[in-house]
Amino acid sequence: MRFKTIMLRLFTTFIICLSISFNIGFYSQHVVLEQRRAANNIMLNDKFTEIYETLEAISAKYNIVADTSMRVQHYAKPHMVYQDFCPECGDLWGKKKENVIFVPIDQLSKLYEMERIVLNLPEQTKLSPELEPPVNIETELTSLLLILKSQSSFVHSLTQIEENTNHYIKNHMHISPGRIGKCPECIELYEKQTTLTQPISKKRHEELLKIKNGFNASTN
Ligand SMILES: [Zn+2]
Ligand SMILES: [Zn+2]
């Protein structure tokens, strides 16, 4: 009886020890996973932030190119009267709003910050990176695709503006500019710009053409 009691106690102690060590192991594993998740989250957050910042920098450059292109077009086919959406027309003849002033964003945010300090308003608190909610990769990728597609359509419009400018500066004979206007010279230039070519000797090319002609004759 005494022996059985001792065995039972030993067995109970063994189970308790096993359970504690299992729980400690489980807990430390959980902590490691949490730390890894937080580290992954910070790493993903940083990468996505870098991608967004790069796209923002590209957009800023596109804005300069678009603004300049429209100003060049203003002179390529001189605007005699005010045209909506032309920045040069806007600068030359646009009506200025007397009660509105345009201030650089950096200067304005410094002014707002000073106002906040003077008026003793609360500062906006930021979440520390560890406490930020997990990055939803699907949502981030969807938003990146949206930005890229809008940049793609923006570049498409830009190529049309450039095409028109080239048409007018080069005095193409066709009345309407660009591929939309079906100008043969604009179409020819576009084909040249978009067809990939590779150098090859004339002799070798002639050989290949002969083979092609023979091939076509045998299949017809
Ligand atoms: Zn203009
Ligand atoms: Zn043309």
C-alpha cells in the first residue's frame, strides 16, 4: 500500500513536470513565433513602404514631364485662345482667384506644426511598428496594381501628347496628328519605335528569304 502511494505520487509529479515543461516549451515556441511574425510584419511593411515611395517619386517625375509636354505643345501648335487644361494658357491668361494662394506643402506643414505647438494641441500618436496590424499582402498587391495601371494609362496619354507635338513641330502633311488622326508619318514613326530589330548580315538575310520563298512555294 505504502509502495503504491509512493508510485502514484511519483507518477503524478512526473505528469505535472511533463505538463509544465510542455507548457513552457509551447509558450517559448509561441513567443518565438510572435517575434518572427512581428519581424516579418516590419520587414514586409518596410518593403511595401519603399515600393510606394518609389512609385510616388516616379509619379512626381511624370507630373513634370506631362506639364512640360503640354507647355511645349502650346507652342508647337500655338494656342491663339485660352485652352482648358493647358498650364501655359493658365499661366498666360488664366483667371487667378484673388483669395487663394498656393503654398509649398513642406512650408505649409511646418506652419501647421507651429500652430499646433502655439495652441497646445495634442500631437498625433503613431503606432510602434511592433503593434501595427499584420500586413494584408493581397490588399497591398491590389493597391499596387491599381497604382501601376493608373501610371500605365498616364504614360499612354503622355505618348499621345508627344506624338502630337512631334507632328506639329515636324510639319507633317496630314491634317490630323498621331495614330488617332491616322497621320501616315506618325504611324510610320510609331512602328519604328515599337518594332524590335536585330542586326544580321545582308547575305545571310537573303539566304533566309530564299528559303522562305521556297517554303511558301512548296506549301501553296
Ligand atoms: Zn495653351
Ligand atoms: Zn503626323
